[in-house]
Amino acid sequence: MAPKQIYGRCSVFGCESKKLSTFVAPSSESLRNQWVHFVFDGNAPTRLPKCVFVCAKHFTDDCFFNLGQYRAGFAEHLKIKPGSVPTLPASATNRGQANTSTDYIQLHLSRDVACQTDHVESLKTHTVGTQLSFRTLRTHIKSEGVQATVFCKDFGVGTSNADPLCLSSSPVKKPSKRPRVDLEEELEANPLEGSSLVEASKGPYSTYDPSDSITALLDSTLKSEDSSTATHNGKKYMVYESCIMELFNACPVCTRACEVTTQRLGTFLSVKQQCPHCTFGRRWNSQPILGSTPAGNLHLSAAVYLSGASFLKIEKVFKAMKLQLFRYETFRRHAKSFIEPAVIHQWKVLNDLNLQRLSQEEIVILGGDMRADSPGHSAKYGSYTMMDLHTNTIVDIQLVQSNEVGGSAHMEKEGLKRSLALLESRGVHLDCIVTDRHPQVQKFLRERNVTHYYDVRHFAKGISKKLLAISMQKDCEKLKKWMKSINNHIYWTAAGSTSGPERIAKWTSILNHVRDVHVHEDPLYPKCEHAIRQTSDRSKWLQAATPTFSKLEKLLTNKRALKDVAKLSPHHQTSSLEAFHAVILRFAPKNVVFPLLESCADSTWLLCIQITMWTDHRPKQRKEYR
């Protein structure tokens, strides 16, 4: 069955046909695949549009039933033969429009001379040229130029030895005038932009093909890729539409008014200038083309993604300023096809270097902690992060989904388990690990005989909350004055001790110190190290056998508190890891639902790359992460 003729815009990128017959892709699977392969130049997207249109100028003459009738004017539409496949790309069908402005100037001179007998010899034309009216001659000369879009035979109106000229057997109608500034609606449904997928191991610009159909838009402009400056490093400017149109309103050859048409694709603008008087024409593009994607569209998507900004907020800013922008679906297509593969590749390279370095070190101290995508016990995703506490570099990140482990409470243990398995497979030998006091993590590391320390800040935070609650009770207000001293004592105990029993001895000495007793019974810490001071104000000291002291003693000497104090980290803490989790909120906010688990992972890996770069150049980029 022959493809149906239907009204629609040609899906071949770069094709500008307006009134030619357009055909929809046939329903036959094999033929439809050939059509799709031609339209997308072999890089068909995963999600195809509902209808794929191809105009008549992409088919050869033998594909039509009534080509002769159509050219003679006896048929209004072309009829295509069953089994026909388009083979003529946009660059081939528009070759007549690919001439530079210099070629148009030569045609203009030929047209003027054709009406004057003084230059007949130089043009080698017959005198029959002077017998035609100016309008008739002008029409034929214009058709000889570049506006004939189908192959035709010579017609004996006048002889010419100029090879580029081709006279049509039927006069070409003058295109109807359009408004000077006619911005077309953006074709976001057209999957041509960003349809060339990039593998993770390739660069985002590896799909560039000079023979791509989009190059038809670049024949009359200079390629910015030829310059010594990379496209993404060049300066960009915000230009108003009225200022652009001032450059194309007048013909640079005859200085008369021109017909100006525009095409827009996101932030990309293509301006076509055609002079109806001297046949001068040219095309100007606001951005270079990378493969099949305008560079500005891709660079803007990358800037939004890599800076951790929100596309929806950027879209509101653009809308307020009347700046042209592509839609969110295009942004996600750019991220999936170009940006995220580059982020994954870069993260794997940096991670391999870090693991290789750690495998060669004798003492490796890591810190681990999990960040959930939402507070409370209803988290769906969790990212467990392992950091080298010597260099503050991220070693590994494991993303865990709650339904994998039977609930959000088990995600932290699973993330730690996966990270340790990876480190063992890469030959990294742990000296110790610093985490919070998660019960499942404690049991898991104890069974694996891994030296485990607790982060001091987490312990001090829990003790401070309980002290504050006690100080707000009746007859316990005096305890509030000791809260800061007790909090400092926690850090001093962890940093100044070499073993668990010594930490416990120093920790319990605070109960004597608050009663103005500075000699202790424990031989591991027999007396306070500060100088003995005499004070006349005895009201600040606590008294034994009082409710305040009894509650304080019960809090500081309970079994769980003494057990945790013995395992407080004497050296590195997880404060850098907590700061990393705080910065993740910029790239992966908790109130944003990511479309896929990989998107959340890419945002986290992207921050890891930035943190690693910041760690390597800390003096220069300190302000960036204040």
C-alpha cells in the first residue's frame, strides 16, 4: 500500500519545504524502519513521534506516478508509488540554496546585463534576450538561480553557457510575503534535537558528523568549530530580536528591502534573508551546531545541571524576561544523552584513582554515614557515603532502595556492607572506621572484627539534649550552667585518651569535678590536670545526694553511655562527611522527587567530583563551599 499523502511539516531537519506534497511513513514495519533511518540519519530516538512526515523533494523522480502531470499543471498533488523510500537528504535537495552571497551577486549582474546589448558578448547570449519584457526576463533569470527545487530540462527561451543555470518549463511563482519577524513555534516534539545518543565512554560531542543533514543550515555561515577557541569556552551575549532584524532588513547588495524568515529551536535562532530584487540570499545561525543539537541548548542544559540549579526556576526567569527556552523534556533528554554519561565516566575515573591510592597505603581511616531522601522512617532511597578522613575525599557511594532490604531502617547496614565488599575487592585494608551509633552497624562491624569508633559530635549532641531536658525540671536549674563544660569535657575525653578504660576514667571524673573534688579513686586518672582554684562562691558547685546530682550521675554513668564513651574516636571525626551531606541538598534536595534512581546517583556523583576537585585545590576554591 502506497504511503498516504497528508498535511504535515517535513520531519527531516533542515528541510524548509512549505507547500510540497508531504507523505506519512507507511505502516509496513520494514518500510517504516527505512523511512525512520533516513529521517534521523541512522540515530533514531527510543521514543518516535506518532507520525513521521517526509516531503516530495526527498524522493527521486521514479518514485511518483504522476510527476509529468504535476509539472505540467494537470495534477495538484504528487502520488507516490508503493514501496518507495526517501533517499535525497536535505543538503542535496537544498543544494541550489547553498550558494554563497557572492554567487548571488554574479547572478544579479547577469540579469542586468541580459537587458543591455553592450555586454551581450561577455554573456554569450542570443539577441532574443532583448525581445523579452523585463518582467518575463526577470522571472526566468530568477528561476535560473537557486529557487528551482526539482530537476528539470532546458527550455529554449534563451541559450546560456553558465552551468549553474537551469530554466524551468513552468514559471516559478514568487513566494508570498510574510511578516519580517515571524518566529515559528518551537518543535519540541521533533526528536531530532539530542537524538544522537552518547555512550558513557564517549565525549558528549562524539556524534558530530559533518555530513549530517543539519549542515544545510550552515552552508552560508562560518563554522565556529574551526576557530581556535572551544565552543563552550567562548563568550555568550543576550541579544534582542529587534537588533538582529536590523541587520537583515536591507539587502547588502542593492540596499532594498528583503524578505526575512526565522526559525527557532529553543535558544537557537536561524534567520534567512532573501532579496526579491537582486536574488541575493544568505542564512545566519545564532549558535553553532554540535552533531544535530544547537550548542546553546546543550550548554544551557549542562550549566543548569552542573551548577545544581533547578530547571523550573530557570524557566521562570526566562519567561519573565521573554527569553526563548526549550522545554523540560528537552532538558531531560540532554541530561540523559550527554551530561549524565559524562558525569558517570568522570566519577568512575576519579574513584578508580582514589581506590588505587588507598590500596597502597598502610593506615586507612574511613568515615561512613547514610543520607536518606526524606526525614523520618518513610525514606525510599538512601545514599551511604564512605570518606577518606585523611584527605576528605569520597571513596565510595552506595545507593540503596528501601524495598531491597525490607524497610528504610535496614538501608544503612546494607550500604555499609556493599561499600566494605567493594573496598575488599580492590585490596583496601581498613585500619578503623568512624560512624554514628547505629545499632545494626555496631553489630555488623563487631561480627566482622573491624575496629569501630563513634563520632564524638553525635554522642555529644545526644547528651546535650538530655541535659537540657533535666535542667528544665524543678530544682535542677543549676545544671544548665554546667552544660557547656560537660560538652567540652566530652571532646577532651575523646581526644586525650589512648584506650577505652582511660576514656571511661576521664569521663566519670566530671562527677567529682562538679562537686569541687579534683582527686579521683581511679588509678588511670587519679586527679584533674587543671590548676586548683580557690573560690568564695560555693553556690555554683553541685552537692551530692541532691536531685540534680543524682539525675546527672544516672545519665553519665548508665551502661550504654559508658559503653559508647569507650569507643569515641580519638582522632578523626565525621564532620567533613556531614558537611558533604549538607552540600548535597543543593544538587539533590529532599523535597524533589527524582525521575529515576540513577538521576539521584548522578547528582551525588557530580558533587563528589566537585568536592574532589575542591580538595585538590583547596586554597583557591575555599570560598566556593563556605
